[in-house]
Amino acid sequence: MLLFDGYLAVYEEGRDDEGDEESGRLPQVNEGAAAKVITARADQHFTEPPPRYSEASLVKKMEELGIGRPSTYASVLTVLRDREYVRMDKNRFIPEDKGRLVTAFLEQFFNRYVQYDFTAALEEKLDLVSAGELNWKALLREFWQDFHAAVGEIAELRVTHVLDALNEALGPHIFPQKEDGSDPRACPTCGAGQLSLKTGKFGAFIGCSNYPECRYTRPIAQSADDAETESGDRELGVDPETGETVFLKSGRFGPYVQLGDGEKPKRSSLPKGWSAAAMDLEKGLRLLRLPREVGAHPEDGIMITAGIGRFGPFVLHNGTYANLPSADEVFEVGLNRAVTLLAEKRAGGRGGRGESAALKDLGAHPVDGQPVKILAGRYGPYIKHGSTNANVPKGSDPQDLTLEEAVKLIAERVEKGGGKKPAKKAKAAPKAKAAAKPAAAKKPAAAKKPAAKKVAKA
């Protein structure tokens, strides 16, 4: 709609397109004029949360904030995964409960030391130390005085005070609001107690304030509603062999199956990836009957068993454990597959944590005769002799290292408390002198002098 021509009255450029422009203009509309609705459409849009960090985006963010150096980025990402602060899902970092707890604790009691500006400022001071413009002792003294005082204050706090602070910080995560508006901290079992963060022998969990009268517990990541709908302490059926009922229950470490209601009933936690909602009697009995016998080892006849332990699924033979890739394979692994995994574990191959690859065999140690090898380690090549490990000097080629040089490095490592002194070789037992003499050299018993004296007296 054009109310006033303005400069367009004398504007010459684009006169040929004037018809097109006028066809696209809206007509003049007056107040109260009737409007005809041709179509009406309602679109709903939900605001999407920002994407989770990937390795590349996290490193980029650390560079923007001035945290760390290129040489430290790989170790930071490794620590996040190795300590299970996060898990990887489609190459994205998903925070775990352990990571949330550590973060909440540091933010509540060591807030100054986890601030972005503090870390960036410390990096700048370290650069000054590296350039020789700042005394490193003065920097350490300045940092330690305040940090030691902060640690002393935290050490005097009671555990209940720390848990209260963590409950407040993690409240929106571990106690999300319910749709019906009820108290999210109300205990679903007794109804009178309040749920709160607690610590036990195996870590943190959510428990009722009316303990020991009420023994309700659940993992941190699972809400009370999920605990009721997914596990719900329901019966799966009756074991045909024992006649006892198999239950599915929820504990502080997640859902588990239980056989009977005795004083010490047999229990088995659900392995990672198994859904409590999909559990039935057959799956419960398979878990309760672990460990499973795979077969006798062809070399020594000792039975190989398969089970699920603290560190995941495994096969076991004569004290040697080899990991299995998934819990489902515990019930399917055969003898040939188990023997192969155990052999790889003992050989230090793909299936286990054996000795590192040998770069060079230097020979036997001159003192105890044990082999001296140069191995490839996580932090570079090193010399191994028995239980003693000595680093290969920086800048040295491991292939050029001789046995004499390696023995000297091992001795220096032992002097610094890094191992045991090599035991001397056992000497061969000396042969008996009597055995070396010919049998004829021994005097016969009848030729002894005392016998001759007796004859003379007689």
C-alpha cells in the first residue's frame, strides 16, 4: 500500500518494472473494512535445547575460554571417559551421575577454582613462568596458601552439610517436578518420608529419610515415577526347579531380579542395556542361574564358565578372566570362542590387558638371568626387567640401547625406589667329596685298629 509517492514521483530507474511493482502492492485498507479469510493455519514450534558437545565442539569451546593447551586437550577428553563422568552417544558427550556429583561438589565448595576466568588467568601465569618472567615458587606459594585454607574449611564440614548442599544443587535433576503437582521428594513407599541424596559403600543413591523403617532406595538418574512404572517390584513368575517366586525389584544400583524372599535370597542385577519393562520369567531365570558352564578347556580339562561381574560380562578359566563384548554373549558363547578369548588375554592381545608389545629383546640380566626387554608403553618406550620398569632416556633410539646401558638404567631406577634389586643366580650345589673318591679308597670296617688291640689282649 502506497500512501505518498515521495521520491518515487521523480525516480526514473526501473520504470519498466513499475507494473510488476504495483501488482505486488497491497490495496489500501480502512478501519472497519471487511476482510475475507481464505485459509487459516496454526503451526506449533518447540524450542530445541542446544546440541550436546562433541569432541570437536568441546575443544573449540575450551579454546574460546582460554582453558588448557592443545597438548592437554586429548588427556582432558580421555579423563572424562575413563572416569565415567560422561558416556558417548552418537559421538556426543552425555553427562553421567558421577560427573554431575563431582561438578556440583566443586561448584558448591571450590567455586573459585572451577571458574573459567580463574583457569584462563592461571594459564597466562604459567606462560609467564615458562618465559622466565615470573618466579614459579612465588606462583605456587600464592596458589597453595588459598587452596590449603579452602581444603581445611571443607574438611571440617560434616557429611550431612555436604549432602544438603548437593541436594539443593542437584534438585532439578534428581527430583524433577511431577505433572500432577505433588511433592517430587515424597517417598513413594511410606508416603511420610522425604527423599534425599545419600552415600553408601558403593557410591551415592536416593533414599528415604525414614530409614530404617522405610528402606526405599533408587539410583540417582531414575525418577520415582520411572522406578514405579519400569520395575515396580513385580512378580515375574515361579521357578519350576525350586518352586520359588522370581521378583523384579529396584535398588540403589538399579533394577535386579531376586529368587524367593529368604534371609539371603539369590539376586542378580540387570546388565547394561537390559530394560526393566521388558523383563520376563525366562530372562530372570537366565540371570539367576549364572555363572554358566561353557565347557572343559581342551588343554587341562578345567571347566570354563561365563558370567556377569562388576566389570561386565566375562569368561573365566583357572583364574584368568577375559571380557565379552555384550551381556547377551554370556548365554551364547561357545567353547571355541571362549578358548580364543582366553588365549588372547594370556598373550596380551586384543582380548585383554597383557604385556605391551616388545620392541627389542636385550637378553638375560647378568645378575639373575631374567630377560631384559624394551617395550612400547602408553607414554613411550621403557625397559622391563622382572617387576622393575625404567624409562628409555628422551631422545634415545630404543633400537640402539645395549644390555649394559639397560642394566645401568634399571639399577638407577631401583635406587630411586622403583623396584627390587635383582637376585643373584643360584649356584650349583657342590658334589660330595666322598662321592668323588673311589670306593677302594675307603677302609674296610674289619681293618680298624681297635679290633687288632682286642685280639692282642686276648
